Amino acid sequence: MELISVNDLSLQREGYFAFKHVAFSLSQNEIVGISGENGSGKTQLLETIANYEQADSGKIEYTPGVRIGYMPQNDPQIIEQTVRKYLEDIRRLSKGLAVRKDQLDAMVTYMKLAPYLDRTVDQLSLGLKRRVSFLAAVVGHPNVLLLDEPFAFQSDETIQNMLSMLQDLKDNSSGILLAGTEQNGEISEILDNSYRFENGRLHQLQSLKTKNSQLFFSVHHNSIALTHDLVDYMTRNANGVVEMKVPLEQKDAIIGKMIALNYQFEEAHDIEN
């Protein structure tokens, strides 16, 4: 299900376009990446989607029930609360929609923030402040998560932990928008769609992922031998079950061919390579 749709969005500031004619969408179970040089418009776009900025033209459509969690690139707040109280207050403000307290405690430990729970946020290093900001965006259990340069000033291990948490949110129906100067290596591997800002315009990049579907069929006494074009897709034929790996765009056509050959369609799983 589509969560946010951005249509022909433009924002002008001080005589120049921060971005112009931007269009894209964010759906459930999707991670979208937006890259670009500093000042290219990434931050202003996220601020506009999060309702911190007002676009000059265009439209953002939010599906009813959308809850946004936002991690800014530079948080202007001076937070004098302890890490413990700050995160717990955010959790309570989100009420029944938030993660449970034991889940928050597990996140704090996972992000290696437990030793700093009783220190005030404003006393932390920049890298630790960014980790707290990341958890603050996540703790309300949003179904839309907007993250501006979330991996800056983080170790490889911390980035891995953040990516694991994002994958878990995605698997639980959230849509995630990641903005960063560059999105290479393991970061790019979790992206379902990728865009780049150039000269104020957003361009979609070609996906490196190949989308396939794994199909399962039951063999019956009157099933007909597979034709050569279908055999090429078969990955297993045992115990009365035929498994096939097919391009996603050909899934429906191949299911139709198999049914015509008297195979019983059982289930399908969409996969990415």
C-alpha cells in the first residue's frame, strides 16, 4: 500500500530552487534512498514531507493513518534531559502505538547506548547524539520513517545494527526514506528504489536488484510434461512438488501455463537477488 505520494513538488528559497518538480512515492515494506551532494535539496525535501517546510507548488498526499518518525540532519534542540528520560518521554507520548518499554531497553542496548542512559543528551559526542536521534525517530513505531544522514559519524558495527533495525521495520510494513550524500555498499543493498538529486531535480537510478518470484506447484496424475521453456525455470522437482524461479514480470503468465498443463498452483514468494 502506498503511504506517501509526492507530486510535482517545488520549493524556492532566497531566489533559488531548493528542489523542483519532484515526484516519487513511498509504500509499505519499502526502503527508498535519496542521495546527492551537500545542498542538493535532500534535507529540504525531508523537512517538507515532515511538515517542517511548506512547498511553493505541488502536492504531498498522505494515506490516512500515516505516522511519521523524523531524524533531522542537524537537530536544533538543546536536550538537557538524560538519554533515559528523553527516550522514555517520546515513547509515552506515542502511547499505545509506541514500542514497549522492554523493546526500547533492547534497542538502547543494541545501539550501545546503555552506558550513557544517565548522561544528558547535550553532553554526548556528535556520534552518540545521532544514535539517540535515530532511536527517538524509531521509538514511536512510525509507519513512515524519514532519516537524514543517519549513518554519519557511526562505526561500521553501528551502521550494521541500524540497517538491521531498518530491515525489521520494513518487514513490519513501514516505509523508510533514507537521505545521504552517498549510499554505497551495504546501505545500497537494502534499498528497493534509489534516487539522486542533481541541479534541484530528482532522478531515479536503475535498481541493481533483480526481482523474481518463487513458485510452487503440485503434480497430479494427469499433469503433462513441462515444455522446454518452462524446464529452464525449474529449480526442484521432488515429492510431487515442482518449484520454479521466474522473473517477477512473467509470474502470472507462467502460472497460467502451468495450470494449463494440469499442475496445481500452491503458492508464490517474491524475492530479490
